[in-house]
Amino acid sequence: MANHYETLGVSQDASDEEIKRAYRKLARQLHPDLNPGEDTHEKFKAVTHAYEVLSDPDKRRNYDRTGDENGAAGGFGGGGFGGFSDIFDAFFGGGGSGRPQPKSRTQPGRDGLVRVPIDLVDAVQGKEVNITVSTAVVCSLCHGSCTEGDTQPVTCETCHGSGHIQRPVRSMLGDVMTLAECPACAGYGSRLVKPCPECSGEGRVREKAEKTIKIPAGVDTGTRIQLQGEGEAGPGGGPNGDLYLEISVRNHATFERIGNDLHATLSVPMTQAALGTEVKLETFDGDQELDIQPGTQSGETLTLTGLGVPSLRGGRRGDLKVTVNVETPKNLDENQRELLEKLAEARDEQFTQGKLAQRGFMSRLRDKFRG
Ligand SMILES: [Zn+2]
Ligand SMILES: [Zn+2]
């Protein structure tokens, strides 16, 4: 398949205006009223599709990046084609090259999207959550047939069942005869004599549905979970769309997630850092003993292997990394100050700074030899 830029005859860095101009020119050339050639229809379709992708900033970005025009940037629920397919349908009567077909009352249902906030512990361990979704379900009275009892729809008198009428329309391509949706039957080609009173002839009703959802361990903010067939019921007994859950993970007071690792900071008093100690740390896997070695420095990291977040795709868990923050004592009383002064004296502690540190060390060494 030709690349969309080639189809429109523009360069990859063409501006929106250039793309629009190129499309208008081609669309005029390829318009079936002016140019009823054999492959005109296919070409027009390709050009229109290329324009549809490249004129939408999101779709174009996604197309440039992946070459895929139906990727994530396509968005939800719309079913893809927006206003352009309307023009397209108007020219060609629904995309087919034959006679225009009436719309079916039976249509697929839309996808749903629900945001699900969870705690970090649930992202680590997985969780079942209950959600309430505003959705559409099949009408319990007509079961999707849209009519009351066993009454049948009758053929529309205005369009004789085609669902379309001929109408001159002023479009961006000039005045053209187009097929428009029949206003009398809304394009269905038939009328409901007795619409179902429960759903007003739609075959479905809106409802708040409760669902219990399993959130797998490893999800992160932005993770989307697709539940096939759990979206809205379609009109006229059409198949259900899908339901998407978008996860957002609340911040935790102690742990921060980076990739599949959890990070925490542990404050250790200076004396404990110097002497060494054991600390109990509350983790998602219960209390863990942390061995603080004598002489631990501020900024040192202890790694608890496998206590991080599981990978969504399976495999090993990330790690829990604890960074030690050595706390220097403040507000010393008289007694404490004396103790520290004695300690400083005993250790002959000096200021050290960059390279000077080494010189200080060397001069102390010399002093020792002299002494
Ligand atoms: Zn009904
Ligand atoms: Zn009609």
C-alpha cells in the first residue's frame, strides 16, 4: 500500500495547509460526478483516507511514528471515521459502488472507559475492585427488536426503503448532487409502527452496572485493561463494545515506584550509622530486617531483592531500594556537646574539602612521623 504522503503527493514535512490543498485538488479531479472512471472510486477512497489520517494531528503523529493509523492515538468510541466518511458516504452512498443501502438498526455498541484509582499496594499485589459503570444494556422488554410485541417495521414512503434521498449540497468541493440520509426514517429505510415503550425503539436502555474487576499485579498509572464485550450494548440488539479500565496509582507515603523498583528513604541517627544497627522496615511483604553496617554513609543504598513490583508480563519482581539518610543531631545539650567534642578530639577530626583532604591526610601522616 502506498504511503499516505505519496497518495496525496506531498512531502513528509508538508504543512496542514499544503495537505489540505493537495486533498482538495485530488478530490476535485477524482470526484465521481466529474470523472466516472473505473478505478476513480478506489483512488478517491485512498486519497480521502490519507487525508483523514494526515489532517488529524494525533493520527498523523501516530502514523509518522509507527506507520500504523489505527493505533492508540485513534481514541475511543468513535469507531475511527468522523466527518470525512460522511462526505464519503454522501458521494458513494455508504462506501459501496452499488445502490445506497439503508442503515441497519442493529449497530455495534460503543467502547467504555472507566478510570480506576488504586493504592500502590494493590499495584504490587493485585486486587479485585468493584466499579460502577454508566452503560447501555439490551432492553428487557423488546430484547433489542426495537418494536412493541410482534409488530413489524414498515417501508419508509419517502425513500421507498433506500434510506437516502438525492439532494444538491454545497460542499468544500463545490455544488454536487449528493445522497443524503432520508429525514423521514433517519436513514433506516423503514419506520417503527409501534416503537417499544421501554426503550423508545432503540433496543437498549441506559443503566448503571456494577462490575467486579480483577486488577492484575504489576499495573501502573496509565495501564489500560481491556474487557472484551463489557462495553455498551449496541442499538437494535447489536454486539457489545469493549470496556477499558484506565488505572491510576495513588502516591504512597513511604514508597515511590520507579520502573518495577520501589524506592524508600530511611533516616538513621548519626550514632547508629557509625555504630551499626538493625532496623525493622514495614514493607508490602511484611516487616523486613535491615542491617545497617557500622560506618554507613548518608546516600548509601540497601537493596532488598525481589520486594519491588511484579512485571505485568510475568517474570521476576523488581527490587526494593532503601537509601539511608544519616541524621546529624541538632539542639545538643551541654552534656551531649561535651561528648561530641571529646569524640572529635579523640578522632582528630578536621575539615576536609576536595583535594585538600588528601593534603590534610598527608600532612597528618608527616606529623605522625615527626612526632
Ligand atoms: Zn425495548
Ligand atoms: Zn426514508
